[in-house]
Amino acid sequence: MNIFFVSLGCDKNLVDSEMMITSLRKNGFVLTDDIEDADVIVVNTCCFIGDAKEESINTLIEMGGYKEGRCKLLVAAGCLAQRYHNEIKEDIPEVDLIVGTMGYEDLSEKINEALGGKGVLESLKDIDYLPTPLTDRDSMSGGYYAYLKIAEGCDKCCTYCVIPKVRGHYRSVPMDNLIAQAKHLVANGAKELILVAQETTIYGEKSLPKLLEELSKIDELKWIRILYCYPEEITDELISAIKNLPKVCHYLDMPIQHGSDDVLRRMGRLTNREQKTVAKLREEIPDIALRTTLITGFPGETEDDFEQVKEFVKKMEFDRLGVFTYSREEDTPAAEMDGQIDEEVKEARRDEIMQIQQDIAFDKRYVFIQSDYNLDSGDFVKVEVTRSDEYDLIAEIIE
């Protein structure tokens, strides 16, 4: 039978989608990129913030329209399916099978069961269950790079976040499984592995440096990139590993979320605006590129708080920065806080921060390669910067 797959949300969700697709292929299903030829449509949903929730709902409704043709079964999987399974059954009758965040192991069996039955079938395992990741997972990310999800769930319980309610407590994937996954992905063309989790820094009770060391032993692997490092958990040992292991990119994504200590405290974050970790990283690894995310319009965010954020962004000069407006999520402490802020104010503050960051980004020049060679994404070459224009550096390949 032909399966059409839609993967929404973050890169961690993408890994789950790859696990589902690999499992389905191994059980005789055929992946199709033509929705008109699909016997089964699977939507791996997201519900992290309001916009993601709306996109997932709209996608399920849109996919439901194809049941008027060849499609026999519509599957809602992932975070929205886990959190709102009762609402999906009631409000989106086109959905035939609801699969939670930990349910990909028996997806083929559940699809076959749903095809032969009537009514809506559910597969909702305990959110603290950890499926055994497939070591022969197919990558959907484009060939030269692949994601490696090293842990599931989160224990931080930030006051604005629903992840612990849909993904459970923090559980690390066994290292031998990750190494086997990595070897398979590299053997199938991946040159860069991007390590992801809700938080990567506490993997295996602070075993991330050891994991980086073991991954670095894979011969054909060129780069290892680390995302989602909480600054308060970055140890000297991790900094040393990034600094001294040649395959580990001098790049970190650190979700800091705000520049006011008062707001950080209400968010439940375990850091402050001084960000001594940033200073230490730049001292130890001068060429490191740092990315972060910020939230504007958190409940109770005053004009003074916002001014502190602006000063923080100017001072830190992050290489990359993303800004999100606060999303009021039900069943989170922040949703019940006083001082909820109008959307217009949230968006205006977001735009102002992004303008400041744009000015900073102009000083962080990109490198463009000038060459007669036919280079493809994923090729590794040595270059020498030979000149610059207003915003970019121009380099030539060194023979």
C-alpha cells in the first residue's frame, strides 16, 4: 500500500517521522510523493505553540479531503495527537487512527488494524515510554546532513512550555544505539550529523563529551553540530570537547529566551542576563558561532524588561537569533499569570528586536565561494578569503 507522509514541527519531530517511515517500509508499505496515489496519509503533528497547533489542525482537515479519492485511511500522529486526541475524535471525523508521541514501533500493525475496522482507533502509550530507535533509519533531510536525536522528553518544566506534558520526562537514548544510527546515516551519505534533543547538554547524565568523542571516530563523518544547549548546563568538559575534537563544529544553539532576570525567573529558567557561559565560550573558542532564541511579550513583561532585552541583544551580538512572540498555552503556569500582553505589543517588540539583530548580522559576514568548479551542497573544500564587498566575504578554492 502507498503511504503519503506529512511531517510538521521541529527537527526532533522529523526524526520521529523518519523512524515511522522506516518502520512502514520494513513492513511492506511504499512511500509515495504523489498524494493522489496514497492509500494511507500520515500527518506527524506539532502543538508546541498556537501557530503550530493551527497548522496541524488545518493540515489534518486538508488531508481529510483526499479520502474522497483513493485514500482509505488518515492517521494523526505526534504531539497534537497525543495532547488533543479526544478533540480530534470529536472535531475531525476524517481521522481514522490517532498515534501518540511514543507510538511509532507498532504503527504498521495499527494501520492494518484500522483498515479492517470501524470507528477511530487510538495508540497512545505512556509519554515516559522510550521506543527503541531504529538503527537503520532513513534520513529525509536532504543527503549531506542528518539529525541524531539523542534524548526524549524534558525535566526543566519552563512555565510556558507543554513539552513535558506530551513528551514526558528526560530519557537518554543508549549510546551504542546512537553510534549504530550514526554509522548507518554516514554510510548512506550523511557528512554532517546534527545532535538534537529538547536539551542536549544533560545527555546520559553529562555524557555528551563522551558521545562526541565516540562519534568523532566514524571515518567518513566530517562535521558534528550541537543544538539546544541550555547555558547553565554547559560544563568545562563540554567546552573542551568542542574546542579539541576537530570534527565538532564551533557552533552552539543556546535557547536563552530573555534578557531580564525578572522575566527569566517567571519563565522558570535557571540562568540570568549576565550569561557568563557566553563569555567563557568566546574566551575558550574565539571563532565559535552562537545562536539563541528569545520570547517577547511574556506575561508581565514591562517596558523596562523589554529595554533590558534590547541592551542584552546589543551586548551579546549573537551570530544568529530568532524571536518568537509568547504563545499562551493551556495547562501551563504562564497561561494563568497576570499581565497577559496584547498580540500587537508582542509583535512590535519582536520586530524591534529583529531590527537590532539585523544591524548586528550585517557585521557577521557570510562567505561566498567564487569558483569555476561545480560545487554541490555537502562538498568540503579549502578556501582562502581574497576580498570583501559591503556585507559578504569572497573566497577562492585553494588547490
